Amino acid sequence: MFSATSLNRKNDRNETAVRWLLGGMTGLLVLPVVVILSVLVYKGGPVISFEFLFTTPTKGMTAGGIFPALLGTVLLVICALLASVPFGIAAAIYLSEYAPDNWLTRVINLAIINLAGVPSIVHALFGLGAFVVFFRFGTSILAASLTLAIMTLPVVIVATRESLQSVPHAFREACWNMGATRWQTIRRIILPNAVTGILTGVILEVCRTAGETAPILFTGAAFFLPLLPQSVFDQTMALSLHLFVVSTQVPNMPEGVPYGVALVLIAMVLIMNSLSIALRMYLRGRKKW
């Protein structure tokens, strides 16, 4: 009575074909990542050591470690986050909760989307003219971090706005009916329920900030510095620029060093992202809906 018909068998074959097709496409996307990581671990793993991570470069950067570049990258990421996240969240709250739906708001939203697609070299030239020359910050950590913050600001705004809009409107109406103001509703109800999406934007910002070279090349990164930066008005080394330098500019460079630098850069991004993802999962587990 319940034997499969020819139509059922045809649908099953189509379903199997689509499943294998999508699985193959997913495998093609994952395969390059696995190959790249395998090559980096194979060639860069042997050079990773305590000395490599926590000492300064010596002998024209052909020996020693990468600690100044590692520390500089961490400082640039932290300063860029401090500069972009508060302003990005504030802008997203205004656009999502306060701004009227008119032509000006639509133009602002379009400008934010377009800003996300601007090449990084254009942001670098903007940072050079605005922060290095006009505001007289000089080539410094502050100028480089602000340039990175401007570049990644659209990511934070878009992710935060989408997260805010995903909170059910009934939550807002319930708060307003209880006599809460709009800001009380945002602070006590909407933001706590949207924090996981906000962290998604922060994770994406960390990934892009740590790996960018052009924006910091003109604004704050140095080819080589024997001393660690003492303030945000000093220059610093960075892993992304250091990787470019040791790969293309330094003669007689041991083969494993560039791979080791790349491996450390990827590992640092993965660690930062893992911490953010763990926090996001913890907060998501506390949501009541």
C-alpha cells in the first residue's frame, strides 16, 4: 500500500543529487583553508618558539623574534575597537530606534553600505590626510587605529542595526505600555537581547583589523623599531606589515620565518575570535526567547 512510486523515486534521486552537489561545493570552500593551514603549520611550525614570540628581531630581521610586531598588532586592534564600537553601536541605535524613515535616513544607510566597499588603500590615504596631517597626530598608533576604526565602522553599524531590528517589536510595546521611556527600553530590553549580533560585528572587525596592511602603512606602522611603543603617539610594528617585509624586502631570510609570522597572525585572530564566540554563545544561552 505504501510502496514508493516512480515520482517518489525521482524525487529521492533529485534530493540525493542536490545534497551531494551542495556538499561538494562546501568541501571546495573548506579545502583551500585546510591546505593553507596545513602548509603554514608544516613550514612555520618549526620556527615557533618562546624566543620567536617574545624577542625582538635581530641581524636585519633574519633572526630573533616578532614580539614588537605582535604587541603592535594587539594595540592596533584594541585601540580600533575602542574607537569604532561605541560610535558604531550609537549610530546603529539612532538609525534603528530614533531616526525617521525619510530620504535622509535612506541616504545615510546607502552611504554606510557604500563605505563598507571602499578599498583599504583609499582609507589609508584618508587617514594620512585627516589624522596624520590635519589633526597632527603624526604617524602613530592613534592615527593608524582611527583609520582602521573608520574602515571597519560600517561592519559594526550594519551588524548592530540588524541585531536590534531582530528583537521582536512586541518587547518594545510591552515596555512602553508599562510606562518605560524609549531609552529605558533600549538599555534594559533591546540591547541585552541584541548583544549576540553586536558581538558578531565585533568579531568581523577583529578579523579585518588584524590583517590589514595598507591603512597602517601610511599612518602608523614602521618597517623596524628596536624599542616598544611608549604611548599611542608612537609608531609600532605590526604583523601584517612585518609579514610583507620579511617575505619581499629582507634578503637571506630563512624560509620558515614568513610562514611562522603568518601562522602567528592567523592564530592570534583565531584566539580573539574564539573568545568572542564563547562570550556570544554564553550570552545567547541566557536569552529567554
